[in-house]
Amino acid sequence: MDDVAIQRETTGLPGPCARIPVEDADFVRQIMDRVGDKWTLMVIATLQDGVMRYTELLHAIPGISQRMLSRTLAQLHHDGLITRTAYAEVPPRVEYALAPLGASLKDIVASLIDWAITHHAEIRRHRALTGTADNH
């Protein structure tokens, strides 16, 4: 029996999820939750163009609050997806950039954004048919 079949029997999960080792399943779900978050995706997409300061990010990402941006940046820094460089200046200057781990998500994030742009009208139609709100 091959490794994928063994994992599928062990986890009971179909498709690509069959590759998730049982002992890592919770942590892998946490990672997917983090990188699949809309604000994480927007921060990674925005930082693809290079180093930015907090205020630049705040103005570049429509709809994000200061609290949510601060929280998202802290989480991404904690996970090693972005770097945070603080300069001992008056006033203080802090810059954010993609770390190599975060940069490895660039193509994935671009693909998700392209997919959303391509299919947003179709999804709006389905939401209208089912009576669900646009913001869900």
C-alpha cells in the first residue's frame, strides 16, 4: 500500500488532505486558517511590491481597521511570513516586508485573487438566487 493510501486510511480525509499526517492535522488546519484569512491575503498581496510602513499598508488595503491590521501584522510576523524592522528614530519608523516564507505564497495569493476577480459575478448571481448577502 502506498503512503497516500495509508494516510487516507489513517485520517479518513479525501484528496490532498490525505497527505496531512494525523499528528500534524490540527496545526496544519491552523496554518490554513491563518493564510486563508482575507486580511492575511491582502497584506501578502500588498507587500509583494516591497517594503511598506504601517500607515502605507493601512491606506493600501481597503476596509481594514487599524486594530485588524495591527493584529494581522503581529500574527504574520509571529509565524515568520513577514519581517518587521524598527528603526531607532524620532518619530519611530517601522517597516514591513515579506519574509522568504511569506514570499513563497505570492503565486498562490495571486491565483486566489485572479480566481475571485474572474468568478465574482457568478458568485453574486448565486447569492442573489439564494438570498444571501454580498458580504458573506
